Amino acid sequence: MNRLLDKPFQSFSIYALIILVCSIPVYYFVVDTIWLDELDEHNTIIRQQIEQNIRKIDTQESDLDKTLNIWNSLQPGIAFTPLQTSEIYKDSIYTATSYNKFAKETDRFRVLSTTIFIQKKPYHLVISTNVEETDETLLVVAIITAFFFLVLVLGFVFLNKRIARNSWKPFYRTLEQLKRFDLNKDQHIELEESDILEFEELNTALTTLIEKNTLAFNQQKRFIENASHELQTPLAILKTKADVLLQNEHLNEKLSAIIAAINSNLARISRINKNMLLLAKIENNQFPEKANTNLKEAVEETVDSLTDYGLNKGMDIRMDLQSYPLYCNSTLLEVLLNNLLTNAIRHGEVNQPVLISMKDNKLIFSNRGKQALKPEQLFVRFAISSSETTNSGLGLSISKEICDQNRWKISYTFIDHFHVFSIEF
Amino acid sequence: MKILIIEDEHELAQDMADYLSGQDYLCEIAADFNQASNKIIFYEYDCILLDLMLPFGNGLQLLELLKAEKRMDGVIIISAKNALEDKIKGLQIGADDYLAKPFHLSELTARIYSVIRRKQFDNSNIVTHEELTVDLLSKTVTVGSNLVPLTKKEFDLLLLFLGNKNKVISRNALAEHLSGDIADMLDNHDFVYAHVKNLKKKLTGAGCTNYLKTVYGTGYKWEL
């Protein structure tokens, strides 16, 4: 994955490279043209000066030729050649190359070829000035361009880091906060202010979103809590009505069985209701008191209260425990242990033992079963099929919630026909 | 014995009153905070059943009132909230017991029975019933001069029956009485049967008349 800032950096660098590479021939062309232009001007000026100065000199024709010969041999850039009147040259400007014996290289020259008259006699004047070679100019322009490209890229890297550090800081802070945000924990989120419009808009949008979600979440939790409370009174009335009905003097076997069925279903509703309320309370952190307890004692208490229930199904509860100190809410620990043990007894095979063992910081409940449960659905509310009529569908969700709150890890495996629930404390 | 039922839900209050009347209790009903405070100020009761959420006021304020008047009435809080704070607060202010809705009438009666016993027989705490003598403090039961060795659960069941004479009690109610909150979690209450059977066997074995009857396989009754 690329960082957002690296994206424009790459593009900018490539763009700069293309522009700079394109600029090399342009620079070369411009520099060369200016150069040639300048040299042409220079050559013209020299010609004018020669013309002017030579007029001032008053010499004999024979002396003149001698002087010009000396000139020609001493001054390499300027050459006079006497002309016949018939072969007068027109002015011309061109570039020529010639081999330089001394530098052992080919030099480039800008040449002005013209005809001047000295004492009415035509002379062919060739003024040639050394020009920088094409490849040399090109090379220098390319080196300079490469240098500036390097400077540009280094500048980009530096600026990129600076922008990232300063301007993007609020963004990364926001990101960090969002990562840590947990709807369940009822936290307030404080996003850092930014002087960048987009970040400020992002923060405003996020704050609104989070507030709305938190509100909806809290309303939902409160709704569940209120609904459960509201259900308690009609449930209480139904339960007492069933009790009153049981006292009826015309009670017969059939009626008695119906009342028993009503009672067991009422018990089921109140179980679901109580569990919903309990779950809402746990999620609302309404069990904040913590105390030092011992896991071994807590397990023994739970086993004690459920031995009857197990014996009724021919189940022997076998324990292999060590003392393990815990700092937690004792009510929640009790609920957790009760849930796991009743589950083991309820779903275990008749006349088979239920085992509770401890290994280091792990508490393990295992009971015999026919086939593995679906682990992905196990801890989801009401996800377990309702064919098991006595199930509230909430027991394991509650267990999971309790474990999550205490940062314990609950897991399920199916080994050798045994359902195994283990909690790492 | 006089009982004040402070409950705004009329149906519930009436059923409680009807059930308790059959147990030789004289019941009065107060449907809101004002009625309740009037009755409390002018009359004394052996036991007050107090709902916390009332029209025109909170039940805990009535508890404070009773405490301020240094009254000895037994108080059982009956609440739909089942919130631990309310329970602790109520018991601290001076309530004798706390019962969460929904509950079985037999459970309520057993609680009332126990509260009234505690209030009345501070020192001896002995309940006699025909040839049966129950010592609530030492938790022992004797038939004539024979000591009946009961387990804790059997003893609890016996108290429930003694508090609900001539009433049919469902197996469900017995299970809730024995296991408390856990009873809700259990898928069947058959284990109660074993305890009732053992209790019956031990009592008759010690020479007690068999008062404990099974009613159509689903309930039990302490019949006189």
C-alpha cells in the first residue's frame, strides 16, 4: 500500500523529469541561437572596425599586400584574400568546422564571409570565430538539468515530509482515535482541530456520525432495559394467577398439567427477560464493583448449587482444581460459571460425567456430546436453534460479554466426542 | 396477623391478598404512595410488602419513614427492577427481605412467614406444628423426641410447606425456592422430586403423620 502523500510525489517527480528532459533540447537550441547571433554580431562589428580603421591607414599597395599577408599569418580568425573585380563575394554567414591541430579536436566556427574594398581594390574578408561545439553545449545543459532535477526531487522529499508532519498530523491523530474507538465503551471522542478545510470537515462529519451512533446505541440499550422492566409486572401477574389457579377446588389432573406447562413456559419467558436485562446491565457497566476472589472456591460453590440438577440426569460433576486468585466482580463470575455448568449439564449426554479442570490460567468445562456445535454462531444472541425449547439463547452471549469485559478469553472446541469450553483468565 | 400490601398493580395486589387470606393473614392494600404512608402512620402491621416504584413516590421513602418512626414492622421489598443497588440500599435502610418480580405466591408466603417468625420469636425461634417441632436457629427438626436429620434443602422445603399450609405448590415454585436465581437457568425441575421424596420418607420414618401430598403429579401440598 502506498501512502497518500507518496502518490503525488511520484507523479510530480515523473512530471518534473519529463519537463526537464524536454527542456534540454530547448535550452540547447536557445543557447546555441543566442550564441550564434551574438557571434554574428561580433563578426559584423569586427568587419566594420576593420573597414573603418583600414581606411585611416594610408599605405602603398605593395606595402598593403605585405601587411595583409603578415596579418593573415598572425591573426588566425581573420583572413584577407585579394579578389578580381569579377569575382566579388556576396556577404554570407555560415558555420564551419575545422580540425584543430593543437587541441586535437574538431572546432566549430561561425564565419562571416564578405568583400571589403581597400583603396578601391576588392578583398575577400573571412572572419571566423570559435563557437562552443554542439555536443559540449548539449552535455553542459544536460548536466545542469540533471543537477536541478536532483535538487527538485530532494526538495520534494523534504517538503513531503514536512507537509506530512505538520498538515497531516491532525488526520493521523483522528485516525488513531477512530482505531481506538469502541461504541460499547461509551467513550467521548475528542478530535483535534485543524486549519485545513478538508480535515475540519472530516472531523465534523465523524463527530456527528459518532454522536448519532452512540445515541442510537444507547437508546437501543435503554429500550431493551425498559422493555425488560415493563415485562416483569405482567409476568408477575401471570405467575401469581397460575398459583391461584392451582388452588382451585375443582383442580383435576388435566388442569394441573396445563398449569404446569404454563408455569414452565412462564419460567422460560422470565429467564429470557432476566438474561436480556442482565446483558443490558453488563453492557452498561452496571457491575463495577470488583473484589479479590478465588476461582476454585467460586467453581466449588457453583458445582454445589448444581449437583442436584446434574444427578437428576445421572451426571457426575468431577473437579480437578487448584487455587487461583482473581480480581473481578463476583456476581458476574458466578453468572459465568453458572452458565457454563448448566450448559454442560443441559446439553451433555445422560449418565456421562461433566469434567471441570484447571490448567495454569485455564478453566475447562467438558461434557460428552454427539456432534460439534457451530462455533461461529455459538456466542451470538438468539442464534442457536429454538428447537431446544428450554434455551434462552443468551447464556453464551452473556458469558462472552463477561469474558470480554474482564479481558478473559473464552473458546470452544470439540475433541473426541467432548464439547470443551475453556476460559483463559 | 396483619399484612399491608403496597402495590400499584391491582390484579397482583388482589391475588396476593386472596392467597394470603387463606393463610390466616389479614390483608390491606395500598395502591399508591399517599395511601401507603397514611396507613403506615395510623396502623401497625406484622409485615409490609413494599413495591419500590409507586405512583406519587418511591418505596424507599416509606422505608425511611418507618425507620424514623422506629417501627418494628417487618418489611419485604418487592421490586420489578431487581437492581443490586436497590436491594442493598433497601436492606440497609431496614427492610428484612427482598423479592424480585416475578415470584411465586408460595415463595412470598414463605418469606412473610420467616420474617414474622424472626420478628416475633427473637430468642427461641421455635415453630411447632402438631407433633413437629422446628428450631429455626439451630435448623433442627424433631418429631416428639426423635431428631429428624434433614439436609439443608430438605429443611428449606419443610419451611416452605409450613408457610403454605393447605396450598398446592408447583414443582416450579419449589425449584425456585431451592435454587434461587439459578432455577431460571435449569431446563427441568425434576430434581425437586428427589428432595420431596426424601423429606417425606424421613418425616414419616420419625413417626410424623404424612401431611405431604402429591397433587396430580405436578404439585405438592402440606395438608392438614
